[in-house]
Amino acid sequence: DLVLSEELIEKFKKDVKDPLFYRKLVSSIAPSIHGLAHIKEAILLQLVGGVPKQFKDGIRVRGDINILLVGDPGTGKSQLLKYAQRIAPRGLYTSGRGATAAGLTAAAVRDESGTFMLEAGALVLADKGLAAIDEFEKMREEDRVAIHEALEQQTCSIAKGGIVATLNARTAVLAAANPQLGRYDPNRSFYDNISLSSTILSRFDLYFVLRDVPNPSADEELVTHILAQHRYEEAVE
């Protein structure tokens, strides 16, 4: 429903001729977070989205990108999730600690008259948008199994209380998880570092590992960036 003015259209045409325009777009993703350019680029592409395809035999291939961030505490995973959810046209944020299968997909509940009715969960409400799931590894295994269909087929099927329905969940999923032992161990494989099954990991298209490795020059740049942020930003009451 967005109406573009002639002035805005001309500005777009001018911007796309800038050879550094794509780099500027990447830098505009969570600019207060230092570095992580490759992850910001992936989130930018996730927000833009791909093109779903429907083959002649009826098989549908999703066009949305699912991203999983795995890393040490304090590396900015949650802030990236909240930023992406905030700027997405339709975005929802939830934490895996308090998320259930019904809360993420759909639930059949009784109304005042005693009849069952459907209530949409987070992935259904984020249809054609973005769903950010923090602390993904803290979800119960039976709850994670329930979202397999939503992550791949982008639908949520429910059969309960006389209701048999399939709801659309055409959403891109941006998830964050902590390593199994608290910090990522480079001497172990990716699968040994995270307590997630291969079936759920196969639903993600991109994995990123964020490590907090001591580095004097990189740490100095990070501290300078953080101090500059605090120095020039006004306090929020």
C-alpha cells in the first residue's frame, strides 16, 4: 500500500548508480553494532527475501532464507535479532525459553460456547515477514519438532478438536543459539558445539559462528566504537 512520490523514485534511481550503494545498505543494518559485516549482509538479503517457485507437479520451493547464529555470550546475537525484527514490515520476536509448539505454530482453543477455534502462533502471525527466535537451543525438543514443517514447507497443519486446517507461515526465520558448553569450542565440530538435531539444522540455509576471541587491536577498535556510541547518544529515560 506504499505510495512512492516522484522525488523518492528519482532518489532511488540516483542511489542505484552509486557503486558503493550495496555496501552502504549492508552498513545500515544495526550500525551501532561493530563489525559482523558478513552477518549483516545475510540479514539484509533475508529481509529483502527471495522468489518462491512452484513447479508444474505442484511442488513449492520457498524463497525465504532461514539463518542460525551460534556464538559466545555478549557477541550481539540478540541485538541483531531485535533490530531485524524491528525494521521488518511484519516482524515478531520471541525467546525459545518461553516458546511452545502451540505458541509458535497454531493452537485449537475452546471459546465461551465450548466450540474449538484456531489461534495463530508467532510463525503464522509473521506470514510474509520475519520471525526472530532467540535462545533457540532452550526450546524443548518436542516443540522444535513441531516447527519442522513451518521452516521448510512454510505451512502449519493442525488436527485437533474436529478442526483440520493448514495455515500459511511464509516467514523467514532468524534464530540465535548459545553453544552447548557456554562458549564455542573450536576443537569440536559445529554439531558437537550445539545441542540441536540434524533434522532441525537442515532447515537453516546459513549458519554463522560468533566467537569472542581475545585480540588487542580488534578489542581496541570495539572499545573505541562502544565509547563513541555512549558519548554521542542521548540517554533514554
